[in-house]
Amino acid sequence: MSPAGPGDVFGEVALESADGARDRCRVSVTA
């Protein structure tokens, strides 16, 4: 495996943010 670069870290953060937004939307819809 190649060492994680700034692009990889940003990609992971973007994915986590997308998951968080999706969870918030799901909570809002079910609430």
C-alpha cells in the first residue's frame, strides 16, 4: 500500500461528511 497523501485524507473526510449528512437527513425524515 502507498502512504496516504493529502488527497486520500481529503477523500476520507469527504466520505465521512457525506455519511454524516445522510444520517442527519435520515434522522430528520424519521423524526
